[in-house]
Amino acid sequence: MSLDKDIERMSEETKRYLEIDEEDVRRVHEISDKLLEISEEIISGALSSLLSSELASKIIKESGITRERAAEAFAEWLREALKGDYDLEHAKRVFMIGLAHARHGVHRRLMCLCAGAWLRELLKALEEVGESIDSAISLSKLLIWNLVLMLHGYHVARNESLKRASGISP
């Protein structure tokens, strides 16, 4: 199976499992500008959690990424998460983020913790801007979709590594 087909399959399977539909994407698009207006606060909270982790701090230091660059990367991802179309092209971009993290030694557990910090900060922001539980549910589903696609990058990287090391396809 081609990589594009594999990513598309994972994206669609995740959408079905989480019951993500066009209404969820539309709802998040509608609230995106409100959230992006307070994005510095959201990013600061998520980044503080990340930098409080010794493991994360070590990985960031070894990669040479500055706090500013990490904040920029967070801002880029947040914009994509809030404004993205949740189609194949979006899925491929999110998958590549996961693949890059896997190749730089970012542990999957840290990815899950980071997703939890994002969820915490975004739910607080939704309350701050007076959004409904429906918006919170839609946003939560889309954040989990992002996490699943990123973690799929880890799965593919692991399989590639096993194949190279053993010569056998997993």
C-alpha cells in the first residue's frame, strides 16, 4: 500500500471511530479566529508544560531548537489544527510532524502528554471566549485526530527501521 493510501486509511478510520464529520470541522473553523486572537496565552500554557519535562527539555536542547522556534512551531500547528480541512493533504502534513518527532527521538508518551496540555489550554480558552460544549467536543475530536496521525508517523518510522535492520517487512 502506498504511503498516501496508508495515511488516508488511518485518517478516515480515525474520523469514523471518533465520529468526526463536516460539522465538527465547520464548528472549529467558526471559532478559530476567537482562539487565534488569544493564541499566545494558549501556546504559552502548552509550552510551559512541555518545558517542565526534563525529557522534553533534553530533546529540545539536543535538537538545537530555541524556545522561540518551539513557540513558532506550536503556533503553526495550532493554526493548522484550527483552520485545516482535515483532508488527505492535511493528514499528510500532520503525519510528517509525527515522523519528524520520531526521527528526533521524541517519545510517544511525550506526544500524548503534549496533546493533553493542548487540550487543557484549548478547553480553558473555549470557556474564556464563551463557547459551547459542542465546540469543545468538536475541538477535542479534531485534536485526537491530530494525535493519531502524528503517532502513525511513529508507527511507519518504526516499521522502516525494522525493515532496514532485519531486511524483513513487518
